[in-house]
Amino acid sequence: MYAYYSICILHIIEKNAPQPNRKARRRPRPTSHQPKPPAGPLLRTGFSPRQLLCRFHKLLPLSLVKGWLALADKDFYERAFTPLITLWYLVFQRLCDHHHLSQVQEDALEGGADRLSPRGKCLSRQLRSEATTSFSDARQRLPLEVCQRTLRHIAQQTHKAFEVPEKFGLKLGLIDGSTCRLRPFGDIPKHFPPHRPGNCKKPPYWCLARVVGILCWATGVVLDSAMASPKISEQALCAQLLCQGCWPGWLLAADRNFGVYFVGRALVAAHAQGLLRLTEVRARKLAGSEGLKLKPGLDAPINWVPTRHDQCPEGLTRTPLAGRLLALRLNRAGFRAFTLYLFTTLGDPRQYPASELAAIYGQRWNIELCFRYIKSQMDLGLLECHSAQMARKEWLAGLIAYNLIRWCMGAAGALAAVPLQSLSFSRARELIVGWCFRTSVTGSSASWKRLLTRIATARLPKRRKRRPSEPRAIRWFQKDVARLEGTRAAARQKLARANAKS
């Protein structure tokens, strides 16, 4: 359904536009000498491959990590796993196919992070055991704020290294939310309660965490993210995330789940411009409050006055929100027509035409693809952690690893003049992991150029046939063992009683 809406939005045909004749509607068949339009925006960079390699090495700088640690409440003394090495191996762990601590220990013993050790020390010589206890304790000591600041730092460095395409002179960001599963270990059920469906007759087992992210439309890099209990709504979590930072020069787009008053108020407080889709009921109420009739073609300035049911972020006043209400009728041959309702804080209809705003909102579907890569390719849909704090660190470490992959894809696309959306994310991840294993931490300029060339040539297949619509469901595979009924503790006691005489 989301894909259907996005396809329709990107092919806007106004209702009262004159219809061309049958001959004029026929498009010429593409020939070999006709250039095909690019699959997405092209990134540009003024740096050479060698300079990009230097900037890639500075994405996790030691000086910044030391500054962030100075802001922490506790003191740190020198250990074998320093904070910088711990941060790198958290990311390295998420890049590997099997996210086991043993892979980190093996790479450390082979000298994979010796160049990150302090002067006069060597990590591979300090480690004298195959046990993973030292790294496990080190990642628990690492403050969560370091992971959060590293994620934001990589996003900032990405926009400094590449010339990101803009819309109306604004950088386009996309907002959306998702969930990830957790096992009920430690204090996880306290912070992330077990998921309880409406028709569940059995005690739940899986815990659920709600996540919200802000992603860049052009690069796919995660700008910021937050994780909270499912008791907190996506709208409230998004408002908290916006209030924590400042977003001048950004146009943030979100679907109708975020088309509420206090998300718009949080956008204004963060100095960002907003493009929110509204439900028909909310759009009709807004139009009625201004004495307007909601019909296709409506483009009118409004003041969004909060009602007694509308909430407001903490610390902000409930003042009217100035903006525009848009109602666009979208049609495309072979698809059902529908009306799109948008609210935007961009007030000038001449400078920001309604048709272009609708086309910009059509790009919102890209965040769904990015979340699919994050949850499937980076294996963040299920986190194997034993504490809530570690679950948050694992989530942020996975996003940092995802951003590093996106950074390399951006460098490869910018040097080869290839759209980023046409590159294969899974293949780029495999190439980067192999490069990290072969070249340790730093790597040479020749291997870096070879890596970017291989990423640029690993493109997504061009499908000749249209893919059929698939049901949004998961196939349940029947196991060859009995299902677990009740808790594991009760099952162990039952098993012990059954095998007592054997």
C-alpha cells in the first residue's frame, strides 16, 4: 500500500489539466543512444580518493572521544580495551556476519586494532587469554552518550565530504519509526515490556522496543535516532528527538502517523521546516476551523490552533502553528485515484509550489527501504542483549556501522558519478567487511581505490518485469519440535520430573 501511494505521488497529474490525444501519449521506445534518467540524486565531492580515505579514518577520532568521555560522570583509566578500541569493536561486531564476541577477540589477538592502541602499548600483546570477558566488560563501561555523539558526528562529516542535493535550498530529511525485538533477560522487561497482542491468550515472551530515526534523503545516513518503551508513542519519541537538537536548513518529511500538532510544534522549536501528511479527518477539522471547504486543489494558509486533545512537547507553549494546508488529487493510469492531504510550514505558494511539495513527499518511501536494510542486513531487528543499556548501545552501534557503509557507498557513487540508490547495499557491506579484515584498521590508498571501484560496479539488477504485489505478512514455518508453553523455568522443572527415574 505504501509503495502504491509513493508511485502515485511521484507521477502527479492535475485534475483539470487538458488530456492529450492518444498519439501524443505514446512514448518513444528507449534506444541505446538515448540517455536514461538517473535512478536518484547524484552526490558530488571535491576530494580525491586519498583525501576521502583520510576523512574516513577521522570518522572515529581519538580527540573527540576523549572530549566526550570528559563529560561523563565516571572516570576512566587506561586498560587494554581503551574507549576508542571498544567503540571500534562495537561497530566491527555489527559489521561481521556473526555478531559474536569471539570474532572481536580473534581479530584483537591477530593485531587488528594495534594501531588504535596508545603509544607504547599493543593490544594483541596485552591480551593473553581467549576469553571474551575483557571486551564484554569494556563495552558495558562505555557511556551511551559516546555512541550517540559518534552517530551524529558521522552524519555531520558526511555532509561536509559530499555535496548533498537540496530541495528549495533545504536539505531533505525523512522521519519514521519501527520496532525491534529483545529477549526478556536482565532488566529488559522493566524498560521494554513484553509485547501483548490484542488476541494473545498465552503469556508473552518477546520484549519490544520502539525506535524512531531521522535519515537523510540523498545519502541514506541516519542523522539521529532514539529508542524507548512501546508505551511511548512514535509521535512523542519523535518530538523528544527533535527537541534534543537543532535542525536549521532542514526540511523534514513524515507520514500521517506524525501529522499531529505537537510534532509540528517540535519541528518549529528545532528551527526546521516540516512537511507532514495528514489524515482526512484531521485535514477536514483544520479546514473547518479556518472556514475552508476541504476539496482537491485546496492550497490555503492556516493557523493550526491546538485543541484540548492535542498535546504539546514539554517546555513549549501551545501557540498556533502557522503553515499551509494542501489537498491534491493524484491520478495515474492503472491505479486508483486518491487525495493527498499535507501540512507544511513553507508558507509561500509561489516559491514552494504544491505539486513540487507532493513530489518531495513521494520520496518518503526511501526511509522504508533504509529501515529494511537496517533491520535485515545489519541484523538489528532482533538484539541479543542482557540489559536495556546494552540494547541501546547495540542499536546505536549498528546504526554507526550502517552509516559507515553508507559513507563508503557515497564516496564510490560520487567518484564514479553513479546514483547512490542504484548501488547494492548488501554487496557494499560484504566488500567493506572483507576490506577491514584484509587491511586491518588503516588500509592503503591502492586498496581503498579498489574497494570504491568494486562498490561502484556492484549495482542493483534492472528488472524487466514489474514485481507483483506481495502481502505484508510473515510465513510461519512449522518446527519439528514441540512449542514452548509457559515459562522456561516451569518447562525445566517438568523436564526434570519426567527424567527423574531415567
